[in-house]
Amino acid sequence: MMTGLVKILRKEYLLLLLLTFSVSGCTTANLAGSSAFGGNRLEVADISKKGSYTAAGALTEARGHFRNNNFGYSAAFYKRVVELSPKDPQGYVGLGASYDMLGRFELADRVYKAMYKLTGATAQYYNNIGYSLMLRGDLNGAYKNFKKAQDLAPDSIVIANNLQLLADAASSINA
């Protein structure tokens, strides 16, 4: 039952994230660590033979792959964005989300930690942390972070939608 819930939440996350590429960010840490590289959709892809990209070009590629559920490639291209433009928070938002969608939560945690150092306690930060925790099944942690995000951005439709997803997830577990 939890696996089905995670799949539903991941699809909802994709839709909501596409609407929220705004403020967030990280620093230039080695965010991928010793992650697996390859063509598997659940691994970070190797794009070393894909040519050189500008940060803007890599961001365009990353967004396209994310939209098409190619999270291994989106992670690789967002990582390239981070390398080429370390102060641009857009790359970090997508990189953390891509790692979340791959189930690589240890890498997502590193991105979110660096994101906090760059942008501080923003609504985007707490929203992303909340969604990451929701995907992991930590509904209490997700709720706390979504509420912090809502306190910072009370009119955000994205945060309100995430709180509704969380309520739906909690009710499906308790049913």
C-alpha cells in the first residue's frame, strides 16, 4: 500500500514542482558523492559524452527530462547546472527533487542542506523538505515542514496542495 502511495505522491510532486521552480539553492559541494551512473531510470545518468552545455542549456535539458520522468538524466543535468552556476538556486531545486524522485534521499538531504546554506529558511526550502519526507513516509515530519512553509507563504497554492496531499495520504493509511 505504501509503494502505491509513493508512486502517486511522486506524480503529484512532479506536477507541483513544475509549477514552483523559483527560489532555493545550495553551495558547490560534491552532491552526487559515489552515486551510480548509468542508463537506468533509477540511477543518475552519465552525460559526459553528451557534449558541453551552458548553465542555461543544461537547465533546459534538465527540466525536459524531469517533465518526461527521466529522473536519472534530470539529476545529471541539474548537477551540471549546479556545477556551472553554483549560486543559481534553480539547479538545486531540481537536483533535490530529482534525487527524491529516484529515491536517493541521502543525496537529496545533502542538496537540501546546501540549499539551506544558500537561501536560508524559505518557503521553498520547507516545502521541498516536506515533500521529501512525505515520499519517505514520514508524514509527521512532512506536516511540520509544510506548516513552516505555509507560515512563510500563506497564500501559496502549491503548499496548500501539498498539505491536502498529505491529508489524503494520512487518511488512506488510516483507512
